[in-house]
Amino acid sequence: MKPRILLIEDNEHNRYLATFLLERSGLEVRSAADGAAGIAIAAEGGLDLILLDILLPVMDGYAVAGELRRNPALARVPIIAVTSYAMAGDRERALAAGCDGYIEKPINPDTFVADVTRFLRPAGETGA
């Protein structure tokens, strides 16, 4: 079965590029344009990884990560911040909010899939 990734990203162009790259590499991608929709999709389960933009409308990625981490069914699903926040302390803030990793934007199309898949758990260790 293909690894299932949830991409929570409000920018349509970023969503398209990330989805294209991941699907071309054989991964299954679901997407949400805001945090509330992302939380709802994540609650359905069956995910292997969540890619989370930090700068989202209404509910920022830090709040989304916290909400996802409060769901025991999602405890083993890695959450990766994918963000343009690249100042000192931004990585640490994302990790403190509940993210397991951090990828800076703009993403590099040549390395993005490898950057993402290194966070996937080995078969049999998937999340919800």
C-alpha cells in the first residue's frame, strides 16, 4: 500500500507542486487548504505523515500541530512543518508545538521527496 500523506497548505501553487512531486514518486496525497479542514481529514485516520504549513489563515500551524497532538489516534503520525519561517528559533518553535521535523520553503523540487520520505516510519510502524 502506498504511504498516505496529508498536506495542509493554504497556497494553491505550493499545494500543487508538493502534491505533484509526491504523487509522481508513488505516494498518496490528501490535501487541506486550512487547519480546520486538515484536522478533520487527519481525524479520519490512515495517515503515515502530515506536512503542515505554519502560516495558515484562521488557525496557524502551531495551533494545528497542538490540536493534532491532542488526538491519541495521531500520536505516532509524524508531523513535519513545511514553512518559510526560517529565522533563529523557528525550527525549535515548530518542534515545541508538536512537529517532528522541519523543511524550509521554498521547497527544492530536486530534494523535496527525499526530505519528506526520510520522516516516514518503516512499514508496520504507521500511525492512525
